[in-house]
Amino acid sequence: MLTKSYAIDRLLRERPQLRKRRFGLPDIGCRHDGEKFNPAVQEIADAIDFYGYGVRDENIVEMPDTDLGSGNPVKFEPFPPSVEAMIKSLQNDLMYRYPYTEGADAIRQKLLDYVEKEGFVNTEPYSYKDIDEKGLSVHNITFSVSTSELFNQVINIISNPGDVVLVTAPNYGLFTIRAERAGAELEVLNLEKEDGFLINPIKLANRIDEINESLQKVYHRRKGYVPRVVAFLNANPNNPTGKVMGKNQYSLLCEIAEVCKKRGVFVIDDLVYRDITYDKENIALPIATIPGMFRNTISLFGLSKSYSMAALRAGFVVADEVIIRELVNRIFQEKDSSPAIIGTALGGAFNATDERYEAYEKYFSELREVYQYKFNLLKALVSGIDTVDSKFKLYIKSVVECILGYAEAQKVLAGMPMVEFPENLEPEAGFFAILDFTQLKGMKYKGNAIRTERDLLEFFYATSRTRFLVGQSISWPYEEELVGRVTFSLEDEKLIKAISNLDKAILLLEPKDDYTIRKNLYEDQEQMARIKVDGWKNAYDSIISANYLKSLNYEEQTRRYQASFEEYKDLVFVAERNHEVLGYACFNPTPNVEQFDSELVSLYIKPTEISKGIGTSLFLETCKALKTLDKKNMIVWCLSDNENAIKFYEKLGGKVVKTKEAKIGDKYYKEYGFYFQLK
């Protein structure tokens, strides 16, 4: 029998989260400095954690789910020149030598030749003898096991505690988390519909200035360093929108670059989706190709997304020598060096030879066609077959009919009800699309209304075992909308069946109520006070002392609610119809009650609205809120003579587990404690 060691026990005491056996996504982690994530980043982390772990159930091993949130590119052969280079290296090179930390100069020269052919130029070069006519050398480049790792290191190098990295919203959520884990603060620049979801240079400048001015005020009395915006992450093409800034947007890129340069803000140019820009005449343009911008730009390239080599985890960075110098130091200090085979593969994909460009043209002309077909397939399934590019229409019909059968295919190819693509947001690169589910908001499944993105994901997982990244995971800038980021890089059969299952699930939904559930506002307090007073007089007539009930009045109760609003504003839900409060529920996530995680403190419904499902809606919304706080159970106290309330809680599955005496006025009354598991 295995005996626990003292060392393991000590480790579990120090890190209790390791007691839990996780399936799916590993723990998101925390900031290395021990501070909390800022609220915006915490929301992203929570949403990604829920998608990758929280929504999944214990049956995941026996009943695999369908992941529409995957970051895997399409199943396609790896870029042949990279494969050939690796095979040749393994066959001909001796493997007994450790690689150089910075990577072999011969490989870095290949990468340098490539970026210079693509237009990289440093118009403010150093005076070292090995600087070439483009103002660059191999010391402007190094590589590692992924652009993610390089990004982490770069953030750590260029930022001090309190410094801000600015990212767009929507964004690649994991990069926002990594930036804060590395010790920076994270702020967002909303990409808006009115700008076509492209970066607006004026708004970028204003946002940087606003953040810097705010930091100056906070830190103005401190001696020494004042935090500032140190970097702007420019994903081009954007993940997840697929928007591209190429030569057709050259002037826009120049403006973005100039805004950052004038303010001393590095541009981190994430170019990993660059080569799967659909329009080969407008491939994403690196900012480092703009004269005067090289030294202010840090460019990331990789094999994972565009070159169908995600499993290799290979990326390289191009930047000023000072940044590369420190990157090499950190690679040496933390892991000595990156595997040489990574450099070999990168050199096979990114070099300036005619053979490489011939292979590139052949490979990507086919791969781009695959991605455009895949998007049109998704479009047919979501918006209907008549919306797709005519060159794909017949083939898509035949594929869907072959997989689903003729009758089912006709239903699916009519499009998904109440789901659409956001206007003017069709991807121009990559393999993600945004779907707008906002029309489903308020609709119900088995009595549970879809009010939040978490509700949306739970609904689809319960009905079709399908999951995707919701808007909160990608910092979707429009809070009232319910959106999801889905991949269309899956195999045809898997994608078709997944969307078909979502389609069928939507048909299970019941119509939305004529009221909404939301957090309470200060202006609600008078109506809430009236509901409580009327509710007590209606429910407790002949149960509680008549003198006590007569003593209740609207004005006093309103003053109490208004006085305590700031303390309890996040712990109260109201049901509202046309600005009229119909009922409310108040909860406490940290009750002083032994063995219980949380408490439903009160639930009141306007007497004229009783028996219309409003109480159940408020109860369920409260349960959902407590679940997001990681509460496992809840207790509700109810007067033992209140038969209607007892029936209500019993119908919802409550069990009486405790009794107590409660003093109301000058008398004591018996109360039952109903126990609920928050499933």
C-alpha cells in the first residue's frame, strides 16, 4: 500500500489546488508577483477556464465532446521544405552537440534573409561591422519553442511593475493572461463596428494618453519610476476577427506605428496568421517594413498556424539587438537553449531562396482555397446555402447530403435559426469566425433562461456536448451581446455534425419571458421596499403579529434599502417589466451558518405577479450566480407556517435540514432551513 510522504502532505498544504484532479484545460495560473489579475483579465481567465474545464462533466472520458474553440489549424500536410530540412538534418548532422543558446548563425542568417526579402529595414542601424545594407544582422533574431513563450519573455523584458500592455478587444485571450502573469498590467482598446473592427489611430492615441495620465496621477508622489504604457499588441491578422492590414491599409499601419513611436510604446507585431491571409495580394504587412519603425517593433513569426506544424511549437522573433540580447540571456538562464531541430524547421519555412518561394506559392494557393472553402461551409450551415460563394455551393451541398442524408441536409442548409455573423465581420484570414447568439437571450431550456454567455455555453453543452469560446474569453467589446468564437478548421464531418447539433438544440428552447432578470439599481429601492411590505402583509397575515405587520411602512423600508444599497448592490437580482420591478432576490455568498456555502436571504414577488414563474426565475438566477462564485450548496430559511413558501422550495428540490427560532417584533417564530445543492 502506498504511504503518503510528509513532503507531499506539506506540498498539498501549500498548494491545495493540486488536490483536485482536473480534466481538460490545466489551471490558468496566476500572476508571478502574487498580485491579483485586474478585473478585465480575471473575467477572461474565468471564461477560458469555464470553457476548458468548468462546463465539462465527469463523463468526458467515455463521452468525448466537440470542441469548436480549438486553436488547431486545418488538418493539412506540414510545409514540405520544413519537413525536408528536418529529415536532412537528422540524417546528415551529428546530434551529439548542444545547440547555441541564440541558435545557429547559419539558421539565423536564413531567417534574416527572409525578413529582409519581405521588406524589413532598419533605417537607424548600429555601427557594428556585421550590420548589412538593410541595417540588420543575425543578432536581430532568435527563436524558441513557441511565439507564446517568446511573448512572455518579451513582456517581462520591456515592462516594470505597474507598466501597461495595451491589447485590442476582441483579442487572443491567453495572451492577455500571459501578459499579466509576466508582471505587466493589461488594458484594452475596443475595436468597434463603426471602424470596421480595425484599429482607429486616433482612438489608440487617446487610449494611450488616457492610461498614461491616469498612471501619472496615481504615482505622482512616488520617487523614481512612474509606470506607463510600454507596448501595444498588434495581432495582424487579428485573432479572432480575421481582419487583415496589408498593403491596402499601408497608410493606416503607418499611422498606428507613428502613434506608438511618438509615445515610446513598443509595437508587438503578432504575425503568426500572416500567410493564411485569403487575398494573396493583401497579405498582412509587418510594421517593421515601414522605414523608421524597426527599432520600435518586436515581430513574432511561427510555424504553428500557417504552416500546419502546431505540434512542433516553433517560433522566432525579430527585434532590436538590445531586446534579442536579453532574450538570449533569459533562454540560457531558464532552459539553456531551444532544440536545434526547431531552428532547422524554421529555416526550411522562412528563407529567401527561389525554391522556398516556389514551394510557398504552390502550398499556400491550395491551403488558402481550403480555408475559404471551410469558411463557406460554416457560412452555409449558419446563414444558409444561398449565402455562400457560388464556386463552392454545389460541392458543399453534396458533402452535407453525403454526411447527413438528403432530408436532414435540406434542414441544415436552410441555416441556423436566430444565429448570425456580426455585420461586416467575415474573416479575411485564419480559421475562426464570430457567431452572434444574442437573439437567444432570455429563451429558456427546462425553465433555465439564457441570460449570460455562461448560460449559453451550459445550454449547448447539455444538449449537444459542444463547446466554444464565448465573448468574455476574447474581450468582446459589446457586453449586451452573446457571441462565440468558433473554428471552422475541423474535418468536414465533425464541423457539419457539430453545427447540426447546435441547430437541433436551438429548437428545444422555449420562448423568453416578458420580463428580464438583472442586478438591482439604486432607483429600484422604492419599488422593492413596497414589494417587501406588501409581500409580508399578504403572506404573513394570521401568521405574524398583526401589530408588527401594521408597523411596516414603505418610507422606512425604502430608507433602509437605500442606506444599504452600496453594500448589497451586487447581491440582489430584480425581475423587471417595462421599468416595473416585479420581484427580487437577495443572497449572501458567505453566510455565518455552519456547513453551508451560501444563503438565499430573501425572495419577494409582487402579490399580483405570484404564480407566474418569476420566483423560480429569480431563484435559478441566484443559484447560477453562486455557482460562478464556486459555491456548492445553499440554505434558505422559511417560516414553518408559510405553507405556500414551503411548497415552493420543496418543488425546487429543497430539503429541510435545520430548524431555528427567529425573533420578529417581540415574538419568536419557528423557521425551517431548506438545503439546496447548487447543481
